[in-house]
Amino acid sequence: MKRLLVLLSIALLLVQSHTVFSAGFDCKKASTKVEKLICGNSILNALDEMLNQTYSKVKKQLAKKQVDSLKNEQKKWVHSRNKSLCKDTKSCISAYCARLRTLQNVLVTPFLNEVNKSFTYSQKVIHPGLIKEFEILSSDYDPPMTVAVDIGASFKSNEYSEDIETSKDGWHSITVPNEYEEGAFYKYKWLGKIKQDIHILKTLSWEGGSMVECSVICVNFSIRNGYDVNGLPSQRLTMNVVKRIAANSGSDIKLLDDSIICDGSESVFY
């Protein structure tokens, strides 16, 4: 909690040079002990404002019956906040962060459902550069150093701005900058998924020489705790590497219920 307070405080000091945060209610009319606590603390001010904005977004996404249920749930939370959750600044920040993450999960879950169904995010192809993060050098034997990447953030990042070419047979490829070889590339093909929503990808990479490197990358998706650019709570949809299997371009790959067979060798997922 101490580390959380430090991170939030630093972030808010930076942000407040550009933005004035205000609570989700009129602080001029603050009358209760909790309302005065919120209005008198810049972190709680920002969290309360963010909570109200997130609550409004969630309402727009839900059907009427679900909205009624959400309203009742929020009223109960406000009652608990006023009665017991906000005993002091630390406990109040903790309560707000927990409630924010619960509401944010509602907003992120549709993207999780989509990516597990079609391996797309907001109807767009997952960038090959993200898959490439999970690769290792052929001379290395340790697991990949990168174990998870933020899908939502990557779609807004210039780091993955290369144009994606998609072939008729389902390969998604990008050109890889290489000062020695023209036409260097990295590509992947989604082969399907097995139980536990583990997605199986075949990848091909060439950055010079006579050899095209190939591997089978196995990934899943999850919603994780994170923070936004201002240091405030933000639930993140991440792609996580589960396993990497060395292969070759002509490898025979079969998907079973809870395992895959690559060139006759079975890999089971626990």
C-alpha cells in the first residue's frame, strides 16, 4: 500500500501541472466526513472522478436489467464506503482502487471474449510484432524473457505501426528492418486453440542467410491489474506466452483437446 501511495502521488503531481482533478461530486457541498476526506486529498479526488467516469461507461455498455443491477450495486458500495471502507486515506484509496478494477473488468471482458473467439482485438488483427516478443534466439535454451504483452496499449503504440500483410492462406506478416538484408520478415498463422483457451500459432522468421526460423508459439489471454499513463488503476488485457516449441517450416502440427503434436512429439498443457 505504501508503494501504491508513492506511485499515485508522483503520477498525480506530474499530471496536475496539466490537469485539474475534481471529485465526482460538488466539493463545495461536501458535508460528511468521507466527502471532506475525498475533497481534501488529490489522490482521492482523482480516483473519485475516475470512478464516476468508469461507472458511466459501464452503464452505456449494459442492457437495462443489468444497468438496474449495477445501480443497486453502486449504491451499496457508496453506503459501505461511507460507513466502513473509508476509515482513513489509505483504506479509502484501497477501496476506490478495488471498486475501479471491478468496474473496469466489465469494460475489458468483451475484448477478452472477442480475442478468445477470433484472435482479433476490436476486429483488428493481432500485430505480428507482439508475437515476435515471445521468440528466443536459436542459441538460447532459457524461456522467453518477455512473458506477457499488453494488447490494448499496443494498438495505440507507434512501436507496432508496421503495415500488416495478410495472405489468402492466413499468414500475417511484417517487414523487419535489416540494414544487411532486404525483405527480412516475420509472420505468424493462427492454427486454432485447444482447451483452456490456449491459442496455437506457427511462426516464420527470416533476417538473412539460408535458414528460415520456425516455431510454434502457444499463448493465452487474461485481464491483469495495471496502471494508466497517469498512474491510476487500469485493468489490462494481456497476451501471455504459455509455451514455445522449436519447429521447421514443413512441420506436421496437429491440435488435440489438451495437447499438440509437432512432428510426432506431443506437448501436453497442464
